[in-house]
Amino acid sequence: MDRPPGIEFHTFTIIGRCDRTGMFGIATATRSLAVGARVPHVKSQTGAVAIMAIADPRLGTAALQFLEQGYKAPTVIDQLVAMDPYAEYRQLGVIDDDGFVAARTGKMNRDYAGHHVGDSHIALGNVLVGEHVLDAIEEGFLADPSDDLEGRLMRALESGRDAGGQHGGQQSAALLVYDTKPFPRVDLRVDVHEEPVGELRKVFDVFRPAIPYYNLRLVDARVPPLDKWLEEKSDE
């Protein structure tokens, strides 16, 4: 079989659902550029999908449409494989709104490639330095279940990096989280950087205190500028 057209990723990813809040999210890092534009696909009250290895964003769009139609995660995987002539080159992960979880690593993914499926989460990756990277990602995600989903995803991504990540290092990283609203709660990207996970952490730590502010500003245009709002909050 010929190598398919597309963007090749050497990627590690965590997909998560918060059973407490109903949030969905994905954190991902790769050696290629602009991973946030291709790998993560999330929709509120619907599900989270990662399309990896040879990324075709059209599959992510199709997967969310299947979820909207009521298909559960395992069936969505089956549908994607059935419609894709290059399914063996892909890596797929899906979590649906009922908490069903499914993943698939095609036979043509480069070693080490695999996935770990747990309760409300999937750790998956390809061209990894070893399966222990997936173990580390899971451990990071499960370390503090009381934390908001974005914090758990960020920690999981850092754990994967610290365990060695993938061969050749990383150039881009992304964090995408939806709550019950139709727009992202968090949508942060580092499209090219010599250490993108660390840079994503810097951006995340600055952005995290502003998450409630940007939600509030959508419904009340009278809110003060962010710096003043943060100052007022710190005085309370």
C-alpha cells in the first residue's frame, strides 16, 4: 500500500472527559508543526476525538457528526475505519457524551505506537520512545481527579514529555477543552517552539485565572478590563 497523502505526526495525546462537570478535552504534542489545527476535535455535550499519525481533519469532522447522530465511541471508530482507505496508517481515539471510550492504532503506525483506554480517558501515541510514555500520561491525568479537566490534561501532557515523549522531540503542542457551552473553554496552541509543552504550560498558567473572566464577558459587556478584574478578584 502506498503512503497516503497528508501530514505525518509523531504524536502523544491525552483525551479526557470529566464525569463531574461534563467537560471534554484533549492535550497533544508532536514533532510536526501546528498540531492543534489537525489532531484535536471536540464539541460540547457531544464528545472528543483525536485523529493522529497521518492526520486527516476530515475524519475528525465526520466523527463528531457521527456522535451527534447518537453513535457511541466504538461504533464511531468502526465507521471511520470503514470510510478510510488508509485506516491502518491512522491512530484514532474517541470519547462520547455517555462516557464510552474507544481507540484504534493502525498496523502501519511506527513503533512504539499504541493506546491505553481507561475510565473517561485515552492515552495514545506513535513513534514513542516506549510504552512507558503512555503509562506516564495516564498517571499524570489520574493524579488529581479534583482538578479541573484542563489542569489534568496539561499535567498528563507534561508527564508524557518527561517520560521521553516521541523520538526526535516535539515542536508543537495544544490544549482544547469544552464545557457545556458551544465555544471552547480553553483553546491554546504553541505552533512551533523548541520546547512546546513547556511553552504551553507558560501560556496556560497565565490564561487559567482568566477563564471565568472570558466566560463572564460574553454575557456582560460591562465587565472591566482583565487586569482590573483580576485585581478586584485578588482583593476579595
